[in-house]
Amino acid sequence: NGLPLVNASVQVGSKTALTDNNGIFLIEKVSVPKGRAVVKANKAGYWDRTVGFIPNTGSIQYCNIVMPQKINSPAIQSATGGTITSSGATLTFPPNAFVTATGSTYSGMVTVTAKHLPVNDPNFGTLIPGSDLMAESTSGDIVKLESYGMIGVEIRDNLGNTLQLAPGKLATVQLPIDAGQLAGAAATIPLWYFDESKNMWVEEGFATKQGNNY
């Protein structure tokens, strides 16, 4: 909402800092790869953000980080599954689809936190994970993406512990295609996920066009 976030943890290379009452941080004299520096920010209740940029030696570089607040969708029952929505996108989970971090079957209520980021969002450019859409294709090439939108999803049990999809269970993700992109939307497009260890998008799978959705 344009307000400062206090005590957000920010990391660059091996150094970390907390934001002050004005949401400002300063990290000095840190070594980063010359090809791309990465700034990571996190705060409880907000989506983690990673911002990448080309660093310059011996100069001050400014980095503006926008962190959306997490908003939980209505809980669903693991035994029955269910569908949740976020800004026109839908996520459908089949029955008995969840396991704990150790792989045990989970029975109970499931909290889903999702944020759909459509390309027509006025803050799209400031909310992209990684910020610059740098990506690694299946052939290992470094490429720059054009996006049809993206969605972040977290699933947790009733105590806040992270859940995963059970082996063999698939969730269905449906993202609306922006009207301005619909005419040029291909029948299938490659899918990409943001790899937090590589700090870039990585190609995996594909999406199929069905009506005005992928």
C-alpha cells in the first residue's frame, strides 16, 4: 500500500540488515557476483521478495522493494479438496491431496494463501519475483521472459505447518489471459517457476490455452 515496512529482514550476499521506521535499509561493502546482485527481503505476514540487478563497484545502488501482504483464502477440507480464487485465477485441489513435510498423509483443514499477479496489475513490474524476469531454459540458456501472469501459492495445516501435494496428486491452476495478449496467445506456452536458490525463473512443463485461460 506504499507504506514503510519496519523490521523487514534484508539480505545481500553474506550480510543482512533490518529496515528502520521509514522502511529504509543500508548494507555496505558486500561482495556479490558481478553479473547479477540479489537482494532478498522477508517479513512475517508478507510475501518474500527477491530483487536482482547488475551491480556497480564503488557506488551506492538504490533498491525499492514492494512486499504484498499475505491474505488467506477460506480454508478447505483435505478429505474433499476444493477450489480457491485470487484476482480471477483459480486453484482446484482434489480430495486427499495433501501430505506433511515428512510425507505423512494429512487430514484436516487446509489454509491456502495465494496471490495472482496479472500483467495488467499497475504494480506488476515491482512485484515480479526476481524483478527482472531472467530465466534458465531446459537447454540451460539464460533468457528474458515475456509473462502472461503468475501466481504464488502456499498451503499449510491448521497449525501453520507447510503442506505439500501428495505423490500422484495434481492441482489444477487456471490463469486468465489478459485481453491485450489474447490475440497472440499460443495454444501452448512453456511454464516457469521461480527458483529461490538460483534466484531466477526455471522452465518446467507447459500450459494449455482453454478459452480465455491458460
